[in-house]
Amino acid sequence: RKEVEQDPGPFNVPEGATVAFNCTYSNSASQSFFWYRQDCRKEPKLLMSVYSSGNEDGRFTAQLNRASQYISLLIRDSKLSDSATYLCVVAGNNRKLIWGLGTSLAVNP
Amino acid sequence: DGGITQSPKYLFRKEGQNVTLSCEQNLNHDAMYWYRQDPGQGLRLIYYSQIVNDFQKGDIAEGYSVSREKKESFPLTVTSAQKNPTAFYLCATRDRGITEAFFGQGTRLTVV
């Protein structure tokens, strides 16, 4: 089993749709969790940190379920500009970041 | 401007030549990382350093070497021993504690 697993997609959704991504992780001792966005041929950029209580930033909501060892990202009212690859990242206490392979999202007009 | 600078953005080299990729940061972050990304693939860790004069191998260190003589700098050398060096190379930094990583813009290396 991979340490961090994501559905690679692609997810093709119309503008205005709500879309959700899940990411599972294998190490129950993991301490911090992040979602990154990566545009084609660019570097990854932090989208959101994921807290135990869940957090929301505009149209984006991230949640953590420690019992089931997964994190989720919900995007509401999708825009064309949301088209990208979304990377799930998990960190333990050894300073290493474990990256998922990413989920590809295409928002269509 | 604060941030992470990778240079050059594009690099072409002949097979068999060593090449060094630069990564400089002025964020005063302790940890620095080198990743490789192949088309349609995820990030794979090459080397990382948590402190000056110390570094550890990642998952795919063979054919690569690094140094960390200064906090600000973490250059990566791609040696001729690396069988498939053509890839997108990303440098990242992290501050102390449980924090996110910040990336440079990457270097796209093509070996011909």
C-alpha cells in the first residue's frame, strides 16, 4: 500500500459544479497535512493546510479524518481557473513530506 | 523579494556530462529539499537537508550529489551515473516545526 494515495482522475466537471477529492494515508502517526495545487509545468503551490477541526477558505474546504486516515478537499462553484492537479501531502515528525501523485481536475465551460 | 530561486529555468546538457542545479533561499528556513518530477508523475525525493553541513538521501539519490555549506544554498549535481536525468527538478524549503513547504520555480533539465 502506498503511503499516500489519491485518485488520479481526471475529474471533468462543468463550471459551477461541486467536486470533492479524497486522499488516504497509511501512517497513523502523521502530524500535518496539506493540499497543494500544481499547474501544468509549474511548481506546486500551497492551497490549504488541513486541521483536525477542518478549515474553509472561500470556495475551498478541507477536512481531516484521523480515525479513517484520510483528508478531503471540497471545491464549490468550480471555476475554469480551478483546472489543475491537486496534490495531497502528509508529514510526520521526521521532517519528510510524503506526496500523493495528484488528482487532475478539468473544469469545462 | 523573499523566496527561493532556482537557476537556470531551462538547462540542456550532453549525455555523460555532470551538471549542477542551483537553489538559493532567503527565507531563513532550516530544511531544504530536492525533488524530481517526470511527466504525469508525482514528486520523488532526491536529497534533503535539515541543517547546514548535513544532508540525507531520499528515495532516488543514486546518480545525484548535494552539498549544504551555507544555510541559504543547496546545490544539486546530476552526475553521469544518473541513467535518466531528463526531468523537472524542484527545490523546496521548510521552516522549523510542522509547516508547509515552499517551492522554487523549478529547473527543467534536458539531456541529449
